[in-house]
Amino acid sequence: MDERLARSVDVGLSLVTVDLAIFTIRNGTLTVLLIERGEEPFRGRPALPGGRVRRQESLDQGARRELLEETGVDGARLHLEQLGAFGDPGRDPRGRVVTIAYLALGADLPEAVGGSDAAHAHWVPVGEILEGPLPLAFDHDRILGDALERVREKLEYTTVATVFCHEPFTLSELREVYEVIWGRELDPSNFRRKVTKAEGFVEPSGGQRAQRAGRPAALYRKGGASLLTPPLLRSAS
């Protein structure tokens, strides 16, 4: 968030910003991208990347620009969608600022480089943040919690889990996505049956990948469906 935002808030204007909850799986752990704020308020505190939407920008354009400026990550590589609006009074100590939060998902995203008003950018395990002693800046803990639940729900009703996999992938790799995000183990046979019966979820690529033990594993790619039919419910998995 730049100095122009601070000046505008000081004169009593209501402004719109964007914040991004960006998830990827690294080393078998669900992680989210955080920056270290380089300016007040909350200087030195961890926060989600984001900032002010410029006059001529759409919300999506502002989100992609802020992502690139503060972290060096290209939003074109990600699944990006609006999570919701957060505008409670007092969320920003400088004045009334409404933020539009975005959810972004990608497969094994690279190390990020802080820029703009971000001193550093780095991937942090989600569990460490939710259980950690230091809250995120502004209301970003709430945004992160809402974003995490949205991802868990989307795995039940959509094919978005494939976004976390590099194609081609095995069904074991896809199952790991569910296990990491839902936080529990799934029965391999039951998972395979449900995935292969869901219309348009995955398609065989025709290839195989050698395993350390046993037969080679069949490889798949994302199918043409965006919704899961039938859904893959947490309560029934």
C-alpha cells in the first residue's frame, strides 16, 4: 500500500484495496505467500500481499499487478478468483478502507521476491500461521481463514484440485492434494473409484510413471469438467 493511499485516507476518503491469499503445496505442506510489511502501519509484521486499486484498473487487474510488484509471481499462472469484501471499521488504523480479497492457487510455485512496500516475501505453512503467536497485519488472519475454508469446499464440488498438480499426474499425487488441504488421510482405493467415476474430472494421458515398488502408475491430466459430478464430500471420504 503506497503513500498515496495513506494521504487519501488521511483526508477521509473511502478507498478500495485488494489482498491475495495465494496457496501452493511445497514439500507436502499447504503454504501461503506472506510479505513482511516495509511501511507503517504494522511495519515488520507479516501480511498477505496486496495494495490500492488504481483509478483506471479493474479489481482483477489491480490484484494481478500487486501480486507481481510485491512478490514477483505472475498471476497468469494461477487460478484466481474473488473471495469476498472485507470492510469492518477499524480494520485499517489510518481510516476506512475496504479490501476485496482474492484466492489464488497454483502448483509448486517458485520462491517469491519482495518488492514495492514489501520488505520480504516468502512461503509459510498455513498451520504455523493459524497456530502462531503473532497475528497477521490488518484483518488478514480472518481473510486467510475464510480463504482456507473456501479451498477446502472447492475440493468437494469442483475440479480445482488439479490446479495443484503438474500434468501429467498420478492419482496418488492428486490424492495427496486432498489429504494436505483437508488435513487427513484418504483410502486410496475409495479415492481412485470416486475420481474415475466423476464425469470429466480427469482423463488418462496414455503414459505411465515408474514407482519404487509395484507396477508403474497410470498418468492423468485434467478433464473438461469444472464441477464434480458427483461431489467428493469430506464427510463421506
